[in-house]
Amino acid sequence: MAARLADKMPFLEHLGELRMRIMRGLIAVLIGLLIAFPFASRIVDWLARPIQQTGNPLVFLAVTEAFWVQMKVALFVGLFIASPAILWQVWAFVAPGLYGHEKKYAAPFVILGSLMFIAGGAFSLLIVTPNAVAFLLSYGRPGLTPMISIGSYIDFLLKFTLAFGAVFEIPIGITLASRMGLVTPKGLARNRKYAILGAFIAAAILTPTPDVVNQSMMAGPIILLYEVGIVCARLFGRRRAPAPGAAEGPV
């Protein structure tokens, strides 16, 4: 039977390890921000297209608003650039709780986790938010003209994009929890109805539009990714050890 990679650490040592991993993750985000900042104005122009396609201009209401929007967008893009490094720090933090032979899952965890995070952000920016923007601005009419500030619009986009990026990590999180023995495929399947309910509650809170279509665009992927997580837990989750003294079957 494989031995643990590390002995049990005291609680304060765990806190010190967590602090170090968080600091390294923040440094990775800072490096990503520095890489993204020279392109921030072009990224802002690209993000503004859903508004501009409706014929409405974007404005800024404070002297510093346009500058801080570019900084915010650079930080946001830097977070996506740094996602492999952040996920590597997450893996390094939980690795002592895994068995030695589970070390081989580090690269797939980082690569797939990064791709899923980026895929979630892309799904939000390319599919969900353009439809949400078109729906919300359809309430404009003579006497009620939209005047949208770049700051509020970018905040709207970033909230959605980060939420979808996190949601697309569900299968990775479930698989990791299953490897650590925190959840089982049977338990996940048994609690499916609560996951579906939670998906629609989360969609109702996070989606700014009251229509069922846009809410389903968020709830649907959550439910689908939960099911993918159950399959991954069955394939890659920790196997239960046989009961002590159990008789072996015929060869």
C-alpha cells in the first residue's frame, strides 16, 4: 500500500504553507497584469462591441474611470494568464494529502483546469453576455435613453466571466475531492436534485436578466458540468480499500 508523501503537519504549519501559496499566486497574477496592460485598451475596445452593436455609446463619468477600467481589465486578463500558476499552487497545497502514485495527476490537473477556466470565460464573453446585453438594452425607448458608463459595463462583464470561469472548474474540483476521499460518486449522484436546485438558485442570483433563457444559459452548464464531475469521480476517484479479513474471490 502506498505511503503518504508527507507527515501530518501542525495547524500553524498548514497556515504558513497556505500563506506562501497565496503569495506565489498573487505574484503570478501581478506578472500576468504586467503582460496584459500594454494591450488593455484594445481589449476594452473588443469588450465594448456588444454595446456598440446596439448603437449605444459608452461614456466615463469620472476623470479616472477610463484609466481604472484599463487597469481592471489588465488585472482580469492577468488572472487568466496566471491561471496555470495559480492551479499549480493549489495542487502543491493539497498534494501532501494525496498518495505517492497520485503525483502523476499534477500536470493534467493544471492543464485541464486552466483550459476549463478559459473555456468558461470564453463561453460567457461570446455567448452569455452579448445576449444579456441585447436583452437589457431592449428596454430602451423614446424618452428612456441608455447612458452606460464604461466602469459599470466592465464590472458587469467581469462578474459574469469570472463566475463562468469558476463554474467550469466544477468537474476538476469534484475529481480532486474524490481523489482525496471527501466525496464519492454515489453520494454525488444521490444529491443530484440538490445540485440542480442550487444551479438554478445560483443562476437566478448571478444572472441580471429575469428571463428563463439567460438563466438557463448559466444553470444548464452547471448541471452538465456536475454530471461530468460524477463521471470523472467514477473514473479517477479513490477506490475504497477492501474490508479487512474479506475473503478473496476465485482466481
